[in-house]
Amino acid sequence: MANAEYRVTLNVGGIRHVTYKHVLKKIPATRLSKLSPVSTNYDLAANEYFFDRHPGCFVHILNYYRTGKLHYPTDVCGPLFEEELKFWGIDGNEVEPCCWKTYTIHRETEDVLSTLDKLDAVEEINTECNYQRFGWEEDFRYNRLTFWQRIKPQMWAIMDHPNSSPTARIVAGISVFFLVTATVAFCLETVPTLALENVQNMAVFDDDGGNSTLVELTQRVDASLYEQLLLHSRRAVLAWQIVCNIWFVLEIIFRFVSCPSKPAFLVSPLTLIDVIATMTFFANLIISSLGGNIRALHILGMIRVMRLFKLTQHTNGLKVLWQTFKASAKEFVLLVFFLLLGVIFFATMIYYAEQSDDNTSNHFQSIPQSMWWAIVTMTTVGYGDMYPQTVSGRLVGSMCAVAGVLTIALPVPVIVNNFATFYTHTQARAKMPKNKRTMVHIAKNNVADSPMKAVLALNGIQWSSEKSINELIQKTSKKNNRVSRDRERKSSLSSILSGPGSNASVPVTHSSPPPSRDERVSSERQMLMPIVTVTDTDELAKISTSKNM
């Protein structure tokens, strides 16, 4: 019992913890180091400090005061423990090295979730955020939008956000259909029998070397069913490519007209790919119809295949893959760096190893030429067009193959882990309920935190400090004096009504000097003690609630 005055009781989430006061002073400038009886968390009746916080986290926090080492609980979510540390005024960087990886892993998860939030951000069409990107939020707030101001954000949402409305989903489905079929038509165009130049009416040379123009392609082929089928197929592929590119032109025009920022839209990579691919198709079509053939246009035609990257706007799987590549950029750079070192090293080694008089059919004539062999060997492809023929060359080739396997295998698990992280969170978010229950926020002043605060609440006094207790004492003293005066008045009235024959005596009051201030405060505190020592906080809360009702 001698140490009772040095102990302090902490009630955290309904679980009491008892420790010494000097233990809490070990870490200054924290919440526990500043505890005092005038604190709002102090319960005068129970002689303890109450905190409505997570009790499981507080065990590790109190252990930090005792041992000076902060360990991370494995059964608590990272943001929750970080929030608890912030509440108690403890720096999260004080976590021990053995728990640092476990403590910071939630930050990586939060970065992944924030990235997915941006990808899955679906804004309603008629919201202030949708008009804010156009700079019309004030007009939307005060309902001063013109017809064009109302229709432009809706057009942009339909063309750029496939999940914003049913109409946007329909437009996105049509766009994907044209995109896929245009790519298929582009691939069929490379078939010689379906080539674009074979469909056009152009100048050809006859057997005598003269120049004659044919009106129809069917005049110089046999009138067979196979040739007619090829002719219709060529025309169908060409016609469908024209239809698809007309759709792409309309899509570019609508997106350009409705976009919030014209410069940002024009420099977008997907926009540049779309514009260049469409322009090269029509340019190639016009030049081929005139009988010309420009090789550069055929090379630029390869950009049409890059339209497939537009599918990332409509497919979550491609979004996950693209985000995996972005998150693994450092690993990719490291992989390329290691491969570059290995290619230069083994290309030099194989070049000098194969330089022998006995090796008459040497494939390695220079180091740059040997680099091709090194790349093929380190990536385990092995075309077989170049191979070592000497014993030393084969030894270098074996070392190159083993080094290539190890070089590629080391960064791959990191990339796979990034993909698994994004994919797992994407699948989990897809199964999560869209609507969650909302919590009602109640002001802290409406809830009695201790018996003293409950008494103050019952008397209509808001807790602030010792001043609140003095205010309660004064109010209680005035109430008791008023009750005493009422009793004396009733007693005097009853003696008068009893008549002269009654034996009731009229109370006689004797004047006395007024008590001093210290005596008055002492008596008032004694009158307040029965009220303050109330320990049933639940009953006081019920009384306070019934009084407010």
C-alpha cells in the first residue's frame, strides 16, 4: 500500500492497466506523459483515466514505455496501429527493425489501392466534380449552365469514361468492336490475294510490253468461282476498313470537341496513335487508287496495330498488366542493365575464344556481331545461326547460358509479385459491396465521460476545467438555500393557521454573522460530495438522456 500513490490506473477500451507514474514519464511530449487529475479523461469516482481506444494496440504501446522498444502487432491492420500511435503522440519511425517490414507493408498496399482508385474512378455525369474539370463548378452550383455547358461534360464522360452511364457502355462496346475488327482486317490485308493494290483499278503491263489500263479486275482473271470469291473478299476487307476508320475519325472529332483541355488531348499518346494510324490509312488508300506506292506509308501503317492499347480503357486485366509494368520499372531497368553487362562481357570472351588458326569456319568475325549470339544465348532462345566450335568457345557459351538464366530469373519474382498484388486487390474490390453503412457522428460533449461530467450535464453545465466544479458548487448551494427558505416559510404559515390555542411555537431565528469565504466553500464542497461520489455512470447517462428528451 505504500506504493499506491505512485501507481496510476489506465482504462483503455474497458481493460484496466496499472503501472507507475514514473514509467509514463520516460517518453516525454506524449499523451500519457501529460496526465493529470484535471484531464478530461480522469474519472474522479473510479480514480482512473479512461480512453476509448483500441485495447490490443495499447498493450504494445504501454510495453514501449516499459522497455523502450516498440514492436508491431501482427493481428492488427497497419493503418489502425499507425492511427493509435498518432493518438498517443508516438512517432511511428520508432518501430524496431525486426518489425519495420511488417509495419510498412500497409503503405505499399495503400499505394496500390490509391492507384486502383484512380483507375476505377467513375464519376457521375451530373456532379460538381465532373463540371469542375471544365471550370464551370460555380455555374453548376448556382444553376447557371448553358445548353453547351450541360452537354459538353456529358459527351466527354460518354467518350472517355466507359462506366459512367449505360450510354457510355454502349459506345465503348461499339468502339471495341470496331477496334478489334479493324485490327483483323489489317492483318488480312497482308495476305497477297487480299492485298489492297490488287483491289484497285491500276495500270499494268501486257505481254508485248505496252501499257494498258483495265477497268475491272475480273477482265484479266478466269471467270471461276474461286476468283470471284477472292474479288468479293478483297472488296469486303477494304470496305470494312473504310467503315472502321470513319468511326475512328468521328470518335476523334467528338473527343476533341468535348475534351476539357485541347493541348492535353492532342499530346496524349493514345490520341497521337489514333490520329497517325487513321491518316496513314486514308493516305495509303488515295495513293494506291492513283497507282502509286509509297513504302514509308506501309511502315507507318504498323501504327494501326498499336490501336490495341486503347483496350486498356475498357479492360481491367490490361489495366492491371500496365500498372504492373509501371510498378516494376526499377526491376526492368535492373534486368536490362545486367543483360547489357553480360552481353558485352560474353561477346568479347567468345570473340577471342574463337580466334584460332584451326577454326576455319569462324562465325564470330567481330565483337558487335558476337553480341547477337550473346543476347540469343542469355535469353535461352538459341537460333543456331552462330555457335562456337572450339573447346574454349563452348566453355564460354556454357557460362553465358547459365549466367543468362540467373540474370533473368532474379528480377522475375518481384515482377510476378507486383502483378499478383494488383490482381488480388482488383479481384477483391470487384467483390466488395458498393454501398457501406454510414456512421452517425455524435458530438463528444453529448456523452458523459465520467461521473463528474454526468453531474455537470444534469445541471446544464458544460465541462471545461476546475471552473466547472466551482460553478456546480455555487448552483447547488443556491438550490439548497432556496429549499431551506421554502421550508421555513411553510412552517411559519402552518403555525399561524393552527390558531392561538395551539401549542405550536413559531420558530425564532437568531441573527448570526455571515460565514467566511473559506467556510462557505468548505461547506459547499461537503454538500457536493454525495453527488460527486456517484459511481453508476450508466444510470447517470440514462438520466441525462431522459432529461434531454
